Amino acid sequence: MLFVALPSWAQALQDPTRPPAASLLLPAEAVQAPAAPRQPTLQSVLVGPGSGREVAVIDGRIVRRGERVGRAILADIRGDRVILREGRRTTELKLYPQAGKPPAKHP
């Protein structure tokens, strides 16, 4: 049997999914800025009989009035919404944020 050695000038395989070399050198303005912080999502509101029996489920976590949600404090729990307060700024999270909006137009 005779084995033939590969010539030393053979090229190495190149990755076909690798971007062209020019695209690897991005200008500074092409670098994306960090995404804005995401607003919490109200998933459920539970209201029991009597005062102080309200809880909200925000981002999968049970939260009572006065507890923190990120940097904000849960200020109020209503039937279908909650109010978050961060300093002087308030944010209303709705259980059904799309309710009351006109339906999307279809062509």
C-alpha cells in the first residue's frame, strides 16, 4: 500500500458562516447602546375580603402594598391595575394593557 502525504501548501478550511473581515471592524457608532430598562408586567391581582388582603403578581413574584418592585414601591392595588411609585414619579401597570384600545386595522 502506498500512502500519499498531503502537500504542505494545502489551505486550511474556512468557516462559511464567518462574516467578511471588513464587517468585523465596526465603526464606534455602530455599537448599540444598552437597552432601556423593561417595565414590570402585572400578571394577576388577588383581592380578599377586608382591608389589606390585596396582593399583586408582578413578573412572577407576589407583592403586597408597600413592598418594592425594582426601585419602585407598590403604592396601590386596584381590581385590574396597580400603581408603582418611584420618588415623585408614578407608573400604572394594567392587568389588560390592550383593553380599551381600538382594534388594529387589517388591510
